Amino acid sequence: MWAVALRTLRDPEEASDALQEAFISAFRAASSFRAESQVTTWLHRIVVNACLDRVRRRQARPTVPLPETGPGEPTTNRDAMSDRETKLVVQNALSELSEEQRVPIVLVDVEGYSVAETAKMLGIAEGTVKSRCARGRAKLAKVLGHLRNPDADANVPGDVGGRRDLRRMRHWEGS
């Protein structure tokens, strides 16, 4: 659930707060759980809702983030730096997607949930999950095409770079 919150909000502090709010909500609503789905599906839906609530609040009161780097930071070898750069590129690409596309992609392609589980968690139809993922993957394929083949143009056809490449993001995202 931490990974879902972190990937949805892309900020550890916000994710931590959202997760805390979600567990408080789950505790308060435990008596209303109807066992129509797995407990994890129910909890993930509560976490996603808490994250989306925080996003809405943040949009109402935008803030400017502090820079992640500064003087006196330790140096890292090239491979670690390359991995960090790739992670940032992937995170930026995900942030370019609309929330409607990013959340299903994170749940299905990064977290590994099925389309049916994702549809239940988000309270939308399975076809909607599939179409949002497909549109998001097409956008990501264009933005992340250079990661797949650094010597080629980033103009990748929409059907390339789908779910298989997004699973590779698990490594880049640190999971």
C-alpha cells in the first residue's frame, strides 16, 4: 500500500500522510466491510481515495518543492547516477500523464494488479481501466522511447513500449 501511495503522489511525506489517513479511515469503516472483495482490494481502494483527496487539496493550494540536490551531497558512481537519472525520467514521464491514466498504469503495470482488481479498487469498469492504460502507455512510449533504444529517435509508434517496458520501471522506481 505504501508503494501505491508513493507512486500515486510521488512524494514520500504526502504518501505517508495519505497512508495514515487511509488506515484511520479503514479502522473507522472496518465494521462496514462486506467481504464482497478481498480485504487488500478494499484497503487499496481506501489508500487510492486518500491519495486522490490529497492531490485535490494540493491543487487547491499549490506549493513549490525544494530542490533535491544541494552542496555537500556525496558523490556516486556513474551506474548509480544513471539509475537515478532513469528513475527521474520515468517519474517525470508518469507525471505528464493525467491522473486518470497514471493511477491505473501504476496499479496494473508497476504494482502488478490485474485489470479486474484495478477496476474494483478505482470503482470503474474494466474496459475503462484498459483504455486508460492503453492511452497512457502510448504517451509513455513516446516520452520514454529513448530509454529503449538510446541511438534511435524518441518517436516510437504507439503500440511499442507497452506493459513489458513498464514492468522494468519497478527496478527504476526502487521496488
